Amino acid sequence: MRGESPKALRVFFRHDQKLFAPVSSLIFSMISEFYSLVAGKPITSACVLSFQPFGDLLRANAHWHAIILEGGFDPDGMFFFLPIHNTHKLTECFRRRLIKFFLSKNLISENFASTLLCWKNSGFSVNNSVRIGAEDYKARVALAQYIARPPLSLAKLTYEPFAGKVIFHTSFNPALGENVKVWDALQFIALATQFIPRAAAVSSETARAPPQGVRLIHYSGLYSSRSRRCSCPP
């Protein structure tokens, strides 16, 4: 599953990496609540959420990828298969919850929130077209590698030292209308390093504590380390 927010909100993720974790939790809680509502009882599910701040050709494009268990276990250990068919309603739920989250953090005003809710083309999207069978190990590994990939492949880079240029060759992107990008060396370094997870700032009160790193991948529900330490349903 892939989820995106409008450009008006992506800028916040570009400048504040501390937002990655709470929004990842928001997405998982939304899925979990949906499963419990449909099943009519508490359902424990599982999800791997990956935040990717980049798009093609080192463009800043904040979005999430998720490997989600289609359903979950009830308190008695019975599994409920609960596929998501209507992504339009899920998109609207994601839209409203993320806007509410930004309001709670005082990142946007009430007026701007109302404006976002009035947009006919919201800029939010949820796509669940990629599905993996329970026995399809290769597809599961391929998808896991894709959502954990770096911003670019070194195999597609060429450096021209005499001109100080970095050349990047990739597949043709219809939206961008190109498959080759040329940067000055310093420009390339600036673009590439903006996607490196940074340690969170440490206040003067906790200056002795080591800085906490920013995680781009989160394991939730049955996939979390806390759940794996406990007795889980078979």
C-alpha cells in the first residue's frame, strides 16, 4: 500500500523529520481501527511502514509505503481475513486524520485546514494495487527491498570530473518527461544529503543524553519487537 499527502503538507516532512514516527503510527492505528470495526471485535494486525522522502531524480516527494497484513487476530487467536476494497474512503479518512494531526501540532491554522478540506482534488491518495500471496516469498522480499531502497542507485550514476558534472540515467518518467538528469557536483551533494536521516536535536536539559536517531521504517502490531517478545497467536 502507498499513501501520499498534498504538496502543501510535504514541506513539513522535509524540514522536520520528527514527524515521520507519529504519522506512521497514525496510519497503522487507522488500519487497525478499520479491521476492528469490520470484525466487530478488537483485532491485532501487523504492518511494516516505510517513509520515503524522495521521488524520481532526487525530487523531494514525501510518501509512505506499507506492507500490511490483510486482517488480523482476535483475542482468541482466530484470524480474520479483512481485505481493503474501497481506498476512496480510506483516502478521505487519511486526509482528515492527517489534517487534524497538523492542527494538533499547531503547524497549520484552522483556516488553512478548512481550505485543505474544501479542495476537490485533495492531493491525498492511497493505492493498494500491489498484493502478495502468502506463499510468494520472492515478491515479499522484492517489495521489502523496494520500500527500503536508497534515493538513487550508484549503478545509474556517472561522474564527469573534467566538467564537474554528475549524470544520472534512469527509466523514462512520463510525469517528468525525462530519463536523464545532469547536476553540478555540489548541487548533487546538496540534493542527495537532504534525505539522510538526522539525529533529533537535544535540548540543554538533556544535553548528556545521546541524540535519538530518526527511523524511516517502523514495525507495528504483530511485527513490532515488543509483540515478538510476547506470546503471539500462531
